[in-house]
Amino acid sequence: MNSRVLLIRDTSWFTNYPTAALYAETLYSYVKGYSVNGEIAFDQQFLVEILQATGRSRAGVSYPIDASNVLAYMRSAKTPQRLICLAAWNNKLFLKLIANALIQRITSGAVQPENLLNVLLQGLNEHI
């Protein structure tokens, strides 16, 4: 990478998850002044499974995001569709939009807790 300074976002540079997690934990503690007890990460497939349990959400786009279209949405959202000011463009904004939509849906009571808990427990049991 040839960078003199690493930021938390740069931990995704490491392809080995334990290495990336170690750097994320170290950089987080450096920035915040306190450490974390661990990390939780999940992949795109787990997001699909969460959306199967929670149903459709509005993620700041004109159409509902669900398990059938979330992967296509994420691929298109991280690539600029038209000429824009690159300094103002955020290729990971879609993550925040999806997370906020899911949190809003879950906290509004629109999701059956049993369905979501089953998916979360299954995901935790698949990899420790």
C-alpha cells in the first residue's frame, strides 16, 4: 500500500481476516483511546439472510431493498453512475444507508424477533 498513515478504513486492505481485525482493533483503540473486546464481521450472504428475515427496507433509494436485489444494489451503489465530483463521492455510503434502514425496520417493531434471532444465532454458530 505504501502509505505512511493507516486509517480504520484501510484495514480492508488485508485479505486475511485475523490480520485485518487486529489492525482494526489497534487503530480503533488509537483513535478512541480505549479498546474493544472483539470484532464481529459478516459477508454479503449474511446480509441476504438478514434481509430474508426482516423483509424489504428503504435504503435511501427509490425502490425497496430486499434479499433478492441487495447484492445488485450494493454493486451498483459503489460505482459512480455518472460524472460527479469524486471528492464528494462516497463509495461506501450504501453500507450506512442499508444499516440505518435495517435498524429503523427492526426498532419499529416491523420484524418478528424470532426470525431475526434465528438468523443471528445461525450466523454466530457457523463461524467462531
